Amino acid sequence: MNGGTPFPVDPWQVRETHLDLGLLDRSESLFALSNGHIGLRGNLDEGEPHGLPGTYLGSFFELRPLPYAEAGYGYPEEGQTVVNVTNGKVLRLLVDDEPFDVRYGVLHAHERALDLRAGTLVRDVDWESPAGRRVRVRSTRLVSFTQRAVAAVEYVVEAVDRPVRLIVQSELVANEELPQQAADPRVAAVLERPLEALEQGHLERGAVLLHRTRRSDLQMAAAMDHDVEAPGRVETETRVHEDWARTTIVCSLQPGERLRVLKLLAYGWSSVRSRPALRDQVAAALTGARYSGWDGLLREQRDYLDDYWVGADVQVDGDPEVQQAVRFAMFHVLQAGARSEGRCIPGKGLTGPGYDGHTFWDTEAYVLPVLSHVAPAAAADALHWRYTTLPLAKERAETLGLHGAAFPWRTIRGQECSGYWPAGTAAFHVNADVAIAVEHYRDVTGDDGVELRGGLELLVETARLWMSLGHHDREGRWHVVGVTGPDEYSAVTEDNVFTNLAAARNLRAAVQAVHRHPDMARGLGVDLEETARWRAAAEHVVVPYDEDLRVHQQSAGWTRLPEFDFEGKRFPLLLSTPYFDLYRKQVVKQADLVMAMLWFGDLFTPEDKARNVDYYERRTVRDSSLSACVQAVMAAEVGHLELAHDYLHEAALVDLRDLHGNSRDGLHIASLAGTWTALVAGFGGLRDRCGHLALDPQLPDGITGLRFRVRWRGLSLVVAVEPEQVTYELLDGEGSSLAFRHAGEDVVVTVGEPLVRPLRRRAPLLDRPRQPPGRAPVERRDRR
């Protein structure tokens, strides 16, 4: 794994102190700004040099054929790929006719900072042209959380020591040429000129461009407008073309004088609205942004984030690198889902084109459990998006000869886009992941709204899917065969433990929801006989166990497979080892059985957990970023606190240190969400067991304090963990109280009466396990 970083450790920002062109594409992902609707990669203002240009709109995609060497019935025929839409970030600068380009002249200073409290990207440059003209440039960029369609850039240029003539060319650019991508299944397909021009026009101080995709027939509008301030004479001119619009600003400055350009951007798209409606929408968004003004936009952004951080912040004492990383992570988790509103949350958010912009089971399994605690409205929106795709999931199930709904493994709009069915179609656990996310949202928030507005139907139709997938044997045991669990190196297996237990939880959740809403359930055709079958299947689900080794089998027979020879292998194995060899041996891509113990921990004894962690730790290579956070939580639970701390670092720093070598394609949003989980569920011991809150904190040696807030059914519980004790304080509602379990003890905390309990550090039942050669977790700096 890689491990370098040019970023100083700072609790509330990520700061790049100098420009390294070799790391430019990676920094573009780290410095991306988004609100779930608009995504702007952190490209330099002048557009060049760049690693990977990128401007994205949530769920705006193009269709492309999925080629097969040998196709089969039920294979998806079309893929969906995120589109790099019209780029409005570009502000080219000429100083006395010489282009400002960091590759030429003298770059005296270059610094960028992502401010996690202000929600802005600030860039400061001190540059001298080849002709000796020196200027200082400061740009501040934001994508508004409060005005969904709006982004803005304040661009200030100061003459330093000589008079200069400045020309700023502010642009909208469609159909940018993109660099070719590597031969890696995790990156995106490159679409050539995906946008077709529809309409162009001038605005008062800018322009608007309308385009549509050629095959998916989605229409979009991008608009820009400007405010300009400078001493003396200023000239402006706007020109418009099919694929570009340019507003040119010209002025002259004396030393110490400044030119200020405020560029306002607005974006919208639709599959049904007319061109005039889209054009008017972005024009109205620009008017709203002008009404707020730059100071107002900054103030709205700060207020929004101040409110968010009250509930989302995790304070970590003793490990400043993790402190920075968890705030960076939670900022990007918010950006991924804050204003998605009826759209999916992609695996990369809107930070890059990796995985073609698709959403996976990661959203429901990793991101929504966090958002349900810290930004429940965003979680509800994401669940509602899944509900809107239910008709497509029912069609997919019918194609597969199944009942109910079969949600896609990877998608943007709702159709299955995976051309590799063993890791796609066969990964049916995505359906239970969706159902469990619905149940978890209700447990955490106490809000029935999601269940009433589609969630009940999701639970019912996914339950019906499991009943058509599973079967009872002669002894009455319930099996699910021919499925792929979270570990994609073990495909099309029998009785995968995670899948079976997730299916059983799905079935139980559906039974309980039907009992809560009997009238609605009857409208869906549910009767007592059907719920009885659901209950019987859940009660008799098969959980394979190896009596000789005294460990659970990831899938039936898995522990009897040949051992994998790790010596001399290159990682990730998916790029260097034939899949047939991975499928037939004991090698784990990512936590699978271990994840089952996290999700369904009440079904495993402490001894089970200790032995299972030990066994699977030695066979797990973590070729997926989804693994480290899960391993962190379970390592902490079985007493390997320092190992858990190591895995926390790996999950938290996956992008800040580019540990998987592919952050250029976009950030790993699920792993970033997993940073919160590793801290709050790992060292805070947070568990939601069938609607009951439990905490069991303990700290590793390298963390001296941990403070976080749990939102539980309208109440806010502050948890402050110190090496010897934990303090619980309830903040909301005079006279309110909250019952929960602390370290197995039933306790109650009341507003105004903090509850203090001693910490008992659990001794591990087994020695710290080894990992496969070369796959030990990333080394922490404080241990070097």
C-alpha cells in the first residue's frame, strides 16, 4: 500500500503547502466540493495543468453497451456511466498577455486548504511571469449546501511590484477531452463527447448552455454570472458557442491594487422538464445567489456546517492524525448525501468518475448507518431513492425467475449495470442490506416516515425475494444457495453466513413492519400464511460451522478449501491472479464472516468471535477499502485494541495517504464513513440490537480520549470516554431520560444528571493474529 502525504496534520483543514504536479490528480479528489447534486473536482482554477477534469451532477449519466464475449439470458445489456458535465470552474488569467500557468515562470508560493468548518476550498498563489510580472492570486470556491443548484468562486488578483494589465477569461466548457484511464475494472469508461448541444444564450453578465446526453436523453443546463470590482476602467465581453461560453474581463492595476471577480454558477438537469424550464431554473438559482451575495453564501455555508458538526463531530485525543482524518471523512460523507434528494449516493460520491459513478450496497451498509445518526434527512432521502427504483427491481426479479424485488449490484438509475454476474447478480445480499437500512433508520430516529412512504413495501418485496431464493431441506433447515457474499473472492457459494443472517433479519423486519401497519400490508397482498413462512425461514436459517476447527464457515465447506499461497503475490489480487484460483481457495477479499459478527453479533458468543477473528484475519487481504473499518470494530470487540487502532488508521487514511493507489478516481466514501464506525462502534462500543441502544467503550493506548454524540430517537447523548471512565450526558428535553446498556449493564441517564461508569479493559482470549504476508495494516506514524 502507498503511504505518502504532503498534508500537514491539522484538526480542521486539509492543507497542501506546495504544488506537486505528480500528485495533482489525487489532490483533485481530496479537494473536491459537492453537495450531493453538484460535484466539482479540485482542479486548478485556470483548468491546466490537470490530472482528471471533473464536474458532475448527481445521477446524470449516459448509457453505453455492455459487450460480452458470450452473452447469456438475463445479462444486463446496457451500462450507465457518470458524465463529466459542463465545467464552470475555469478562470484563465493572462498577465500582460502571458498566461498564468504554474508550469512556467517562477512559482514563489502555492497553497490550498480545504476548510472543513467553512466548507470552502481556498487557494493562495504567488507567481512571477517569465517576463518578471508578479501577481498574487487568491481564490475561494464553494458548492452551497443551502442553495442546492449553486456553486461560486471568488477570484482576487493583486499586482505586486509593477503595473500590469490583466485579462480574466471565465468559461463554461462542455465535452472536455479526458485522459485515457488505466486497465482497471475500478475506474470509469471514458465517453467521447457525451453531450449534444441544445441551446445557448447570454445572461445579464454571463451565459447559459443547455445540453443533453445522446442515449439516455437527459437534459442539463449550466449557467454563469459575474460581479467585477476593480479600480479604474474595466471592460467585459461575453461570447457563446455550442460547447463553450466565455466572459472576458480586462483591466489595469497599479502595485497593491486588486481585481475581484465573483463567479456564480448554477446547474440543473431533468429527464422530463422542458428546455425553457431548465433554462429558467438555473437563471432563478443565479438570482437567488446574487440576492445572498458572496458574504451571505459564506455565512449560510458556515451556519449549515456549524449545525452539522454539533452532532457529527468526533473528538479524538492523543492521535491528531486520526482527528484530522475523521473530520475530513465526515465532511465528505456529508457532501456525498446532503442534497442528493431523490438521487443515489455513488461509491465515490461526486469526487471522481471511479466505478462509473455507480452506487453499490456500500451506501446502505456503510454510509446510511452513519447518516441515520448524524444527518437523518439525508439518510431518508437515500432510502426514498431506493424506493423509486422498486419497479425496476421487481422487473429484474421477474427476469431472474424470482418473486419480489431484486435490487441491482451496481447502478445509477436503478437498472443492473454489472456485466459480471458472479459478483453482481449473485450478490443478492444487497436486497437485505437495503431492508436492514430501512429498519436501522427507524430504530435510530424513531421516525416511521420512511416505512410509511415506501419502506414497508421494500421490506415486503425483499422478503418475497428471499422466499423464492431459499429453500427448506428435509430436516426443515432453510438454505440459500448460489449466492455471493461480501467477499467477492468467493463467488456463487452455498449458505454464505452473512447472506443467510441478513436474509433472516430482512424476513423478521418485514414481519414486524407488517404487524405495525396491517392495513397497508393487506394492500400489498400480505396475509398471515405468508408472514408465517417468513418467520419459519428466519428461525431455521442455516449457519455453517466447522466443529473440528471450532469456527464458523464463511460459506458451507469454505474451511475445507485448499489454503492460498500468499508468498510472492502482487496486490490487489484481482489485478494479478486468475479469479478461478481465488474462487477455489481460502482467501478473503474483504470482511465477510467478520462483518456478519458485527451486524448480527448477538448470534455469536465471545469465544466464537475471538476464534473467528483469529481464523479469518490470517486469510483476509483487504483488497477492498470496505474491510479495514469492519476489522477495526471486531478487533476492538475481541480485545485486540492496538490492532483495531491500526485498522482505524487504514480506514481513515485510505485517501489522505492514497493507500489503495486509486484516489485519483475519487474518494472511498464507504471507508470514510467507516472511520466514524471504527471510532464510535469500535472504541465507543455502539451497537443497535433490534432497536435497543448499547455502548461498551474502551480505548487503545494511543488514544487518550474520545468524545462523540449519539442521536437516538430525538435525544442527544454525549459520550465522553477517558482511559479510566466514561461519562454519559443527555442534553435534550427537560426531564427526559434514556435507557440503554453500558457494558452489559442496564442504565438510565437523565437530563442534568451525567452518568459516570468505570471502564474495564477486556483481555483478549487469543494472541494478536497475523495477517497474510505483506498485508499487515498500515503502520501508524506514532509507532514508527
